[in-house]
Amino acid sequence: MQPIKVTDGMRAAARDPIWKWPDWCDDHGVANVWYITRINGCGVFGVELKVLDTRGKQVGGIKYMMVGYEFSDRTLSRWAYQVALLEYQRWGQGTAGTKAQGSASCRGKCKIANGSFPSQTISANKDPYGQYFIDTTINIRQRGQTGSGRAVITHHFTNPAWGSSTPVELATSDVRCDTALPGRTTQVGCINPGYVPEMVYNKRGEYPELATHIAYAQDVKKLPGKHGTKQYLTRLTNKDKITKNRNKACPSSRPRPRGKSCDEYPFATTWQGASTGSGKFSWRMIDAKQNSQGGNALNNFYTYNRIIEKDRFLVWIK
């Protein structure tokens, strides 16, 4: 059977208040898995409502898709979750007049703030949906807090002919909220920790000498962090350990040619650094301005993606 796609007609059937999920959400059809970025997640799941007679024989049914959509914010303690039900086939007896409704709950460090999934008719032209806002339950006034949770939307169907169906639930992937981002006081934000972000440097970009060194370290010396691998770098935030990494890879005894500074890889701000890692590292004298500005770009990458202690990431050299 070919994967079922979310068609333009199905989208048009959705009422205006439905939150529009990303276009990439349904590229894979009914994949029955969550696809995530750092701040949102989406998945299309196939389900069938079976209508049974008094002897337990199926006499009708409605095939539909659950489209789950979750999104968060890097600077807020509240995130959102929606489930929409899109019918694509029905047959047999006992399906006319069927309605869907639901409720929400939370597992882990979160709670439902508000939202609803009222009773709504499901048909080829009507897509029932529920929407909820979720708050983290970590102490957002205290520095260094972190906690993950999963929102769950449960729905069921009702029909005058047969009553109520068995509930069906759909939980999000983990959403992590924290106040543990270095350089911030107690600012809270929420992300999807399962998504591994990538820092991108270009050999023909602003920091060509920096990018060339990292490419050499990854390709020739086989050091971790390369795009397309699972040899992740993990962030280190302890200042003393970072200093030790720098001093081992680039001690002051190494002569610095004019206009150059010592660049180390893996970065001193990772657990794979010269001192805290396996002992394998690379150093090179590169343009001092590129080295400094490339380091600032890395810090901005950490902040933008809320990469906290021991979070994984990769480095993509183009």
C-alpha cells in the first residue's frame, strides 16, 4: 500500500483556527513517527475507527490520520501541542453522525495550562482538532534547573448508534525546559533535546582558515564532531576545565606569528577537548581575527540552540 499523503483538500477542510504545521511534516506520508527540529515536532499517524455489530463483527469504519504538531520557544517556559484528525476513507454501516472529542495530560516536568478538544464532527470536509498550552514545572526562578516532559492528547469518538469508542492517545517526543544556559541569569527556554544541532563553517565563508583546520582535524586526524556521523561533540561549561583544554592544546609556549593565534579542535568548550577528552586533538596557527570571530559564532550557536552542559552537537564544514 502506498503511503497516504496529506492532500491539499484535507488541508482546505481544516478550519482556520488550526495551527499550520510545517510543510516537511507530511513529506513522508503516514510514517507513524515524530520528526523534530530544535523547536518543533510533527508526525502523521494512521488510525482506523472500527464499527462493530453486537457479535463483534466489523461492519464499518473510518480511516483517518492523526497529525500531531508541537512547538516551543527558546525564551519561554510555555509550549504548545495540537492534534488534528483528517479522515481519508470511510465505509460500511454506523459511521454517520460520528464525532470526536478529547482531553490532554502531561508526563514528566510539565502541566497543562489551558486548551480544549471539544466535540466535533469528523468527515471528509471536517477535521476535528484539539489544542493545548503546556507549562514547565521546573523552578524557573532558580538558575541551573532542567526538566523534560511529554504532553499527551487523548481522543475518542461518539455516535448515537453505538455510544463511545476506545480512547486513542498521542504523546509528543520529549520537550526540555531549562534555566541552565551559560551566559544567562535565570532565563528559561524550551527545546527538543532529541534533535542534534549542527554548527556550520564554510571554507569560502568568513572564517576560511578556521574551517580548513576543522576539516583537516575531522578528515585526516579522524577527530569527532563531523557532519553525517554519530561521533558527537558534547558541550563543556566548567570554566576551569575549558581553560585546561586551551592550555594543553595551545600553551603560551607556542610561538604566535604576527596576526595569528592558536586554534584548537575539538573545541575547548567540549568534553572532547585536549584535556578532558581522549588526548587526541589538533592545533594550528590561523588568522587571529577569524579565530576570534569564529569563536563568537560558536557561542552564538550555543545560545540560539540552548546547548547546555553535555548537550550533543556536530560541526558541518562546507
